[in-house]
Amino acid sequence: MRNRSIMWDYIAEEPKVLEGLMDAEEIRIFAGGAGKDFEAVYFVAHGSSYNAALAVSDFLSRNGGVRVYIYTPTNFQYNAYALQREDKSKVLVAGISQTGTSSGVVGAIREASEKGFCTLGITDTKDSPIAKEADHVLLLCCGREDSNAKTKGYSATLMVLLLLTVYLGREKGILTGEKKEAVIKELREQVEEIPAVAKGIRKWCQRKEFGNDLKELYVLGYGMNFGTAMEGQLKLMETMCIPTMFNDIGEFSHGMHRAITGKSSILLLKSKLSAKELTEETFRYLKTITRHVWMLDASGQPSGEENRIVITAYPLTQSLLLTTLAIQVLSVFAPEKIGNDPNRDANDNFTEAVHTRLQ
């Protein structure tokens, strides 16, 4: 095992990456040009990119003035007939792929273009296949990330989508200048907090010996952090190589709760939204079944409880960037705690076998 995973380096690079995106003009220019005329956005993405689109989807609809639909490439191919009923001049099809080589996403962008829709590629590589296929490109500017589980690339995707939202909202007159600046302020403050929060969570992990006895994991969230719950499930599955599941906190009682035993591990994500009471009740109940219950708490209520990681509450963005960061730290720390490299080979040849990447 490596003494220290390269993923820690990528997490450490996040503040610089996110600050750079906040100071870039490309997203603002797109929003003020072609972007402002669209009434709907159809996102097509895999894995973490899909999770990022889901996390920001309601925020984008509410503040950016567009209807938002999210598809995996296969679902876009077979289950997106509604797209054919849209006014082509008012719909954007946006493909997200950090590497720009996802064959499914590239294929979806090509298909949308052939049908007469305007397309956007969100990627890190300006000369990648997706960038060449799309009419417009927004770059993540996160740099190379040689790990199976993406961290800085995921956070960069969130930032691009959040900034696109506020710029669109301002262009369309949905957001006041004051509200826009308030959102930008929250984002900047979260970015500034990243180093201290990462350090604090690592210390918490050391005290709790996080990773020991982690055999199966459930991640529960709501609001923007329902997407974060999906990302948490995926990240810890990728790095720990264990069975994981996610759910909306309101759906947990509809069957999933029956699978919980004393060997289960559960991570709850809490923000200031109304579901915080249900999350707290669920937290208390689960602690009577298993000792492996933890909460990432961004509700703004201080607590000294050892199984709770308190994160600064940012109500406009639901502390999305910092909750995501916490998930990333947990995902790297846990496998290293039991002597594994989080980026170790685990059926890595599968993508080659099924041709999910373009060369």
C-alpha cells in the first residue's frame, strides 16, 4: 500500500481549483450569450458527474430559470422521448465528463446534435472527444486526476454548475444582484474553509478509527445533499470496495430500514431544511441498533456529540461544497485505515472489456 494516497493531493488542490473557476469569465460569458435563451437543460452523465448534476438540479431550476432533466447515457438513448416534443431552439443538451472520453456521453451529444439540439460539453480537457462534439464547452480546469474515485473533479463540476446557475439567474432577472452576491459569498467562504475542514475531519477520523469494521454502508440525505448521498455511496464503494446504498431520508422507512443490523454503518447528511427533524429522529433510532452511525451536520446547531461532524451552515447552498469535502476525506481515510490504497486495482479492466472509454 502507498503510505499516502495521491487522492490527498487532489483534495488539497481543491481550493485553488475552485477559486480559479470563481474568477474565470467563461461561465459568465456563456450564461450571458447562448445560455440565457434556453428554457430547459437535459444533462447526460455517468457516475459522479450524474450525481453532481442531480445535486444542483433543483437549485438550477429555482434560481436559473430552466427546467432540468438528468439522464444516464443509456436512459437518454432509450427513455428520453420527451426531448422530441421540445422546441429545439429553447433546449440545451449538456454532457458532463471530466475526462471527456466517456463513450456514452459523447454518443449522446452526437445524437442530440444530429437531431438539431444545441449542445454543451462540460469537461476538463479542451481537445477531448466531448469538447470536439459539443457546440459549446465549459472547462472544469481541475487538471489531471489519476484516481478511480474523483474528488477535485467532482467539486469542480459542482462549482461550474452553481456558478452557471447564478449567472443565468441574474441574466434572466430571477436573482437580484443582492441574492447573487450572497450566493457567491457563500461559495467563496466554503472554499476558504476547505483546508481547515479537511484537517478537522481527518482528526475526527483518527479519533473514531473510521474504517474499522466498515462492511456495508448506507448514506442518507435530502435536498441538494441527496445528490451528495449518492456521491457518498459511490465514493466509499469505489475506495472501500464494499456494498453501499443511498436513499432520501424520507424514503428510508419504506423498506431500507429493515436491512439494518448491528453490523451496518450509516452516514446521515443534515442541513437546515425541514427534513432536519426527521434526520435527527432517524439518527437517534439507528444508534439503538448499531454503533456505526455518523452524521455530517450543517444545520447550524452546535453539538459536542462525538458521532457528529459539525459543518458550517450555508443556507443558500446547503453547505454543498463542504459536505462533499467531508465525504471525500472519509472515502480516502477509511481504506487507508485498514491498510488499503483507495486507488488500488479492483476489476479495473472492466471498462476496457465493455468499451466505456474512447481512446
